[in-house]
Amino acid sequence: MPPASPIATIRAAHTTDLPAITAIYAHHVLHGCASFEIDPPSTEDMTRRMDALRARDYPYLVAEQDGALIGYAYAGPYHPRVAYRDTVEDSIYLAPEAAGRGVGTALLGALIAECTARGYRQMMALVGDSANTPSIRLHQRHGFRTVGTLQSVGYKHGRWLDVVLLQRALGSGDRTPPRQALNPKDPDMPRPPPATATLPGLDLQSCMRDRVLGPGAMLLAGRARATATELVALIEAIARSAPFRRMSTPGGRMMSVAMTNCGALGWVSDSRGYRYMSRDPLTDLPWPAIPAAFASLAGQAAAEAGYPDFMPDACLINRYEPGTRLTLHQDRNEHDFSQPIVSVSLGLPARFLWGGLARTDPVQRIPLDHGDIAVWGGATRLAHHGIHPLAEGTNALTGRTRLNLTFRRAA
Ligand code: SIN
Ligand code: FE2
């Protein structure tokens, strides 16, 4: 199955987009309650607003289809006082004909990724009008929680309007101190470029499929697409010295998925159990090292999902052919369950079985496409997961196979 058909292209806004942005916004100001402005601002006003945001490196994105601008989204400061400097507020407006087509989801997914990459820690949404369920649901789908309702704080179109306040954490949220601004006292100073300034793999088009899988767990769609060719070549090189092999379970069943490893430790299974070994039992040589391109991708994905400083020492490489599967299991042979799992999908699409902490918990089937990265940790670190039997297909890069890299901190 090809990836979801591109409904729109998401890209950074240019000043040439301002007339279209001004027109979309004017429609909402005149006819809607999401904006509490009453008089539509001019293109010059909108230009000043965009310039002010971009001077401080806040992301400003547009959705475009067939050359027409059909929506835009930006993040700005939630509040001007300095201590709020790590918190942003999002704004999303769609052309009326673009509503209900996933454009808002795409824009919000991309905006969250851009803000996370810049090191912001909380995103607030102030949704005008508690009857605006499409906007509230859009935010909930992206992991926002309603934290309050300000009652009747606006009056427009002849009625009192509530504001619904929603919030979600970005990156490591409040679990680590913020990154330092150049001048921490001055929120107007641009920040130093973050470690992951623009995620090289950040795929604005795919971000629409991003989703929160559970507490501490995220699907980061398409993040490995940009480097996939290199990743597959590196896997082939690894497999030349540590060949793919089918391992058997401690109970004596042969696993259908072929596996190999790179890293200081490699995961193995045989009659003696599941464990990590520093040498490949086939060759008695140390496993090949984790290539730098693997480590940086895993680190960036972990950081985007809220786990900064993830440094994998083990990378299990799985190779699936149509019909092969991985039954529901937990990853529990690692020492430190505070470290996440980062799982990169390449080649043929699959359905990820995503269950709960108990084996009998309901299991969702999440589509995983070429380039998708799933990250889980925290409260879902020991969630049961697996891969549904792979459907027949061919992929331009990997042929009749799906490759998966599972990064872990094992020691
Ligand atoms: C795993 O559970 O180790 C791999 C899952 C996958 O192939 O996506
Ligand atoms: Fe696993």
C-alpha cells in the first residue's frame, strides 16, 4: 500500500504567501469565533506579525495544494513574561474549503515537530468558543489535554464566548531544565541553534500521520525517509559481516523474522534464553559498530519524543518477508527501563501491534510506513508490541522486505 495520498504540501511560509494568509484569516475574523479579533487586519499588519515571529525563529508554516494556499499555522510566545520563554502557543487557520481533510492535522503535526526541534517544552492552544469541537478534537489527536475553560471571556457575533485551554508537553517537557537562551533574561533574543536545528529527517509532509500512541509513546511519521537509502546500504554492509539468521525461541520455535545486530551488545535468542551478547555467536566476532548515521537518527527521534540524551548501545536489525511476523512481546532484557526504545521502519509497510502492559490488554494495529519511527518509554516502556504478518508487496528500496532497526540501551 503506498503512503497516504499527499493531500497537501507543508512548507515554511514565505512573505509572498501573505496576501493568501491575510485572506484566510479575514474570513475567520469576520465569520468565526476562533479569533477574537473583530476587524480583519491588513496584509501590512499580517506582514509585521509574521516578521516579528520569524525574527525570533518561531516556526510559520503553510499548507499548499495545487499551487493554492489552503491553510497556515504558526507558533508564537504564549506570554511575554520571561519565565514563559519555553512555552509556545499555536495558531492554525484553514481556508473554508480545506476543513475536514486532514490539513489541520498535517499543519499541527509539523508545527509540533518544529517547536520540539527548537527546544520549546510546552505548547498551549487557546481555542475560541467551547463549541469549536473540530479544533478541540484536532488538538486532542495530537496529544493535547484540556486544562481549563475560561468562561464567557469574549463577546462576538452577539454571544458570549468561552476559551478552551489545551496543553501538551514538547520533547522532555518538564523532566529536564530548559535549554539556555543566548541571553536568558531576554526572551526576544534568538535562541542558539538547537542540537537538532532542523531535524534532517523532519518530513513535513509525513507529520500529518504523527500520533501519540500512549503516555511516553509516539509515532514520528516519515522521519527516516530522508536518510533511508543510506540506512539500507549500512544494513547491507552490517549483514556482510554479521549475517541475518533465524533464531529460535527458548521453547525451541524458529522465529520467522531474520535478525542480526550492531552495537556493543546484540540481542540473541536460543535454547538458553533471551539475552544480550557482545559477540556474534555465529562468527564469535564482536558485532559491527552502530554507524554514526544510525546513532544520530535514533538520538534525534528519541529527543523529539521526549527522551533527550538517548545513546543506544544495541541495535537489533529485523528482516521481514511477506508472511513473517513478530508475535506480541515486551522488550525486557535491558537493564534500565528509564531508557526508551526507538524503532525505525524501512521498506514494506507493516501493521504494528500495540498493546498494553498486560498481555491481555486490547491491541491496536498501527500502520507503519517506510521511514516511520516509533518511540516508546516511560509509562509504556514495557507495553506489549509486535508485527502483524507482513502483506505481500515490493518496495523500491528494499524489494520484497521490511527492515526494522530497534535501538536500545541494553547495559
Ligand atoms: C521489535 O519489537 O523488536 C521490532 C518491531 C518492529 O519490527 O517494528
Ligand atoms: Fe520488541
